[in-house]
Amino acid sequence: MARGAEVEPGREVETDVPERMDRLPWSSWHVRILVALGTSWLLDGLEVTLVGSLSGILESRAGLHLTAPEVTGAASTYLAGAVLGALLFGYLTDRLGRRKLFLVTLATYSLATIASAFSWNLVSFSVFRFFTGVGIGGEYAAINSAVDELIPGKIRGTVDLIVNGTFWLGATVGSLATMFLLAGYVPRDIGWRYAFGIGGTLGIGVLVLRLSVPESPRWLMLRGREKDADRTVAEIEGKVSKGHPETLPKPEAGKLKIAVRDHTPLREIFSNMVGENRQRSILGLVLMVSQAFFFNAVFFSYGLMVKKFFHVSDGAMPMHLLPFAIASFLGPLTLGRLFDNIGRKPMITACYGVAGLLLVGVLFPFVHGMLGARGLAIWFSVIFFVASSAASAAYLTVSEIFPLEMRAFAIAIFYALGTLLGGVGAPVLFGVLIATNSKMNVAMGYALGAALMLGGAACEYFIGVEAAGKSLESISKPLQSR
């Protein structure tokens, strides 16, 4: 039978693919997959840091001679593109497959980032940043779903947090790169262009790595391609066991019976979100909005803030963002295993709550000049150590709690809503607040971010879903299961 003809709506199949994938021990194969796929967050972190570190020079004649609201407005344009990209590519990822889309989204990101290096005015810069965002938004949906479906359930939380935490590894690379490019080794008027070229070049290199990543066996089984799914899992088992699959643990549960469909109608997806999974939808929305506002508000505008109130030079700007990036990567790296060992609910509640309280604690010293630029950087680094784990856990949550058929689109919807409600307006808001030359006004913006994080903690405490150590299919039964 031809591959395309295998999708026979209504045909029932029995499969043990999920159990076979979950029983696999951690191996070098998993590491290679994460290197190829986890770079999505690294590239996004690079993007955010580049714009934040280059905000000062983009305002100067050596850059594009933009105003502070125009710089933060371009950041909002990038986020708006991410919203569109997430929705478009998220839907296509569930319909056409994980592999096809994570190749397309990375190519989109890479080309648009390279184009950003050739911007000549505000309009061109905004257009290129928009399409860079389109690629990154698509990455979140395609990659989160692929990673969760390829990683054993018993360590999924640890791996997801570390992978999401590589956002900050990218931020570190971005800070170091801009420090070099703005240090006078290259002319200022082209140094910032080289900075954007770094991101595009890395993206193209990673695209080559991804060519060896297989399609998700879980997605293949949904489409009735059980032979392809079995063959893919067999190949993975062979690589993980180094040619001795008989040594692997036996699958514990019975086979999953599903009815084949070529796609899941949008009406059924939204009906599930507002009906059976309404409470989970509220949880995902609250977690995503709160962390999106917090990070986009602080990180996109921090460079402008320290330049305005602490007179930090453009060349020294990356050094003020570097501690944030390092602390934010170390947070998930250190705390990630606790999300599997202690559990999702207590850890997510604690991370959101502690981050919110720490942000409240910095408001009074900031407004009254009790902290200098260095002291503020140390305090925010401590906040980001905890908050970065909270943000990573938000993506982990929405990728675990919805059925397999709609996983990528669900991630896209909540990423889009979180970014739209909590992220797109945040850089613009803080650009306006900073332009008022009032620390009190900026502090009020930070207070809003703290309140949202505390609200996320409360929401997780009351309606969070404990998913530690469980298979994806047991957390949320597939819509096509029988």
C-alpha cells in the first residue's frame, strides 16, 4: 500500500509505540536529538539579547537612528510575528508532521535574521524582525511537541526545562558577541550588522543537523502509518541499545487502540479546550501570560533602562545583560530534576511565587536609589535564576496537558495568547515608561509583572496538573483513542 494511502479515516490500529518510547533509557541518541532540536530556544535567546544589547547603538547615527519607543516597537513587531508564526506553523505541525515544519521554521528564522543585518531604516528593520519572529514562533510549536514525544516520560520534566533553559545560553552568546563587536574591533556602523549575521549563520548550521532527526513515531501512528512508526522506533531502539534491542526493558502497559484520521478539525480542537479541558486551558493561559510579560518587559527594555537611569554606555551594555543570561541558564540546569523528583505542582508554584516576591522586593530600593547598576544586576540575576525555571515550566505544562492530536497547535495557541497579551505590549509599555524619566513609573510596570507571577503561582497551586513521571497518553487521552 502506498504511504499516502495509509491514512484511512475510521480504520482502527493498535500500537505500543508510546510505551516503547517511554521505556528507553537516556542515551547519546537523545543527546544528539536535543542538540539538533533544542537550539530553538538558544536562537531566540540570541535574538532577544542582540536587540537588548544593541538598543543603544540602534538609537545612534552609527545604527539606524531610532528613538527608544521605535526600538521597543521593533521588539513588539518581532513578538507579533512570533504570534502569527506560532499559530500558522502550530496548526501545520499537527497536520503535516513535526519534522517538515521544524525544518521550514528554522529556515524562515535564519533567512530573516540575515536580512535584518541589511536593514536600512525603521520600516525595513521592523519587517525583517517580524519574519524572524514568524520563524521563532513556529519553532516553539514544532519543537516542543517533537521533544516531548521523543523523550522518556520519567525524565521529560528535567530535559524540557534544560532545553528551554538554553534560551539563556543563547543570551550568553549574544552578550559575548555584542561585547566583542562593540568593543572597537570593528567599526560601530557595521558591528551591529555582524551581530545579526551570527544568528542567521548559526541557524543554517543547525538546519543541517536537523536533517538526521526522525519524524515523531507518535504522530506517525495517529495518521495510520503504523509501519513507519514501528520502523522508526525500531531504528531508535537499535541506536539506544547499540544494536541489542533485546536488552531494553519490556513495555509495561498494553497497546493503545486509536482510530485513524488525516487531521483533527479546528472545531474539535477548540471544543476540547473550552469544554473538557477548560480548566487546563485557564492554567496554560495564566502561566504563559505571566511569564511572557515578565521576561519581555524586563529583558527587551533593561538596556534602555540602565542607560537612562544609570548612564551605562553602549559598549558596556552587554556586560549588564550577561549576568542575567548566566543565572537564567543555571536555574533550569540546577532545578530541572526537581520537577521530576518532587513534582510539577509544588515546583511550578514555588518558582512563580518566589520570582514574584523577589521582584516586589526590588521596587523600593530601585525607586529610592538604594541600588546602583551593579547591585540591580545582581538582584535581577537572582530573580531570573528562579523565574527562568518558571517560564520553562509554562511551556512544559502546555505541551503535556493536551491530547496528542492537538499538542503542537495547543502550544501555539497558548504561546500566541501569552505573547500577545503578556509580551507584545510589554516592550512598548516599558519604552513609554522609561521615556518619562521616572523610576516610579518603571517600578509600577515591574509591580504589574510581579502581580502576574504571583497570580501564576496561585493558579498552579489550585488547578495545576501533576504530570511527573507519567506518559503523555495517560496525562491526556488521545482524541482518537478507542
